[in-house]
Amino acid sequence: MARRVLAMRNLLPPFDLVGLASEYGDVEFLQLPHGADGITIGIGGLEKPKILINSTAPETRMKFTLAHEMGHVVIPWHTGTIVSHLDPGEEDFEYLQMESEANRFAAELLMPSDWLSGEFEEAKSIEGYFHGVLKKSGASKDAAFIKIFKALAAPIICAYVDPNFRLIQLTRSSTAPYFSPARQTKIDKTMFGSDNEFEQFEIDDRIYFSWRFTGKNITEIDPRNWREILAVVLSDTNSAEKLQSTNATMAAAFQKSKALSEPEICGAIIRTFMTKDNLSYIASHPLFEQYVLKRVKELSVRK
């Protein structure tokens, strides 16, 4: 629904959110009681709704709240008067459901997924990308990071660390390698090996490490098909019993990264095998990359 609102007006960030919201309700900024972020009155009624925003909140929170309240007005099954808390406590299911839907609407309105992808393609660095999104969208760091890593297809891990480089929070895109260290784990830029582009940067008072995992450009040099090559790999490593798990791991890794380019898919698959103790030695075979390339080409035709 947020995409439709923007598309109807040919809008992309940055845009006048107050002006847009005023098309849907009478917007007023004032101090609200009981810690409420926003209140929308008269949703679905004959009169234009009133949208009240807590003026004591930080600017980024007010902006997200306004987009959130717009969501309540636009989403057709939200009706009546809704008192919004961006961080709701234990409330009834229906209220929590409406708040969750309005949050998703707000995130997409402020940071459209297609726009995030386009900005990423044009960015020269992860640091530049994050700074650009924050500046243009006006969203908070936390809201932006959540939305960015849901939208990005590229394999990226980003760690927010303290001055001693100990982990505070880690975020990863869906195609990045699985990595779930405990809080306060010492983070080192070399921990993911060499097949990535590392950056260290600061946003306001926060220190970030980021890794963008690069693709694997493989030249096809073996004329045999992937089944013949895999048979040789498994025979040479005395791993005939690993055929089923090898095929299953390949299929799962491809499915996870199929939206990426061919080199990126190949790199993601090789990383997946290398992180599995029971299969990493197979991935070290000199013909394994040929197997990966040929299998990726075949699977890509089917997708």
C-alpha cells in the first residue's frame, strides 16, 4: 500500500512527508500524554481523520510516527481511534497486529524497497550507502538498518561495535553467510577470510564494521558435466556417501542466493560448503569449483 501511495504521486525520498500526510488527515504536532507516539482519530469516518504526533520525541521518531499514523489511515481495515506506541508492551492481539502493519507501511513509505536497491547499486561504498539512506529518508539508524537488510539482495554483514571492537549488534542480509556470535564477542576484520570487501566507519557516535561478500569468477575449463565431475570429487575424497548431502547443500545454497549474479551465487555456495565441517574438505578439491559453476548454470536455467 505504501508503494501505491508513492507511485500515484511519483514520489521517492526525500519528499515532503507532512504535506503527503496532510492529504490523508489534519496533522498536528503537540505534547501527548502517557508516552503515546501518535494518535489518529476518526479513521474510516465521514470526516478527515485527525493525526496527532508527539512533539517531544526526537525528529526521526516523529517522522516515523507520522508515516506510521498514515498507515493506519490508508490500511482499509484500520478504523476508529488508534493510540500508537512504536514500542508497544503487552496489548491485545488485534492492536499489536495493527501496529505491526502500520510499522511495515511506515518503513516502506520512508524507505521503499526498490529505491533502497537502486541507491545501493549507485553507492561507491557501504558507508556512503548508509549515510545516503539516512540523509534522504530521515529515518533513524535502527529503523533504516532493519529495512535495509530486509531489502538488500547483496550478501552483507554489518556489526555495530564498541570502542574495543566488541559486538553490540549484528545485522545481515538474507544471502550473507550465517553468523550469530554472542554479544561482546571481539570482532576482527579478518574473521571472514579474504573473499569480501571490508569497511570500518562511524555514523554519529557508533562504530561499524561491514563485509560485502564478493563473487567467485570461475572459468569453465572441464568439458564434463557436473555429475561426472562430482563423481570424481567424491571418489578422490572417499566420500561417496556424501552424495545426498552434497546435492542437498548445493540446492539449498542456490535457492538462498539465486537472485544474485552468477559469480556471487558461486561464491555463496562455496562459502556454504566451507563452513560445514562434514563437507569442507570436499570443497577443497581442485575440481569442486568446476562442479559448482556447471551446477549453477543448470539451476539458473530452471529458475
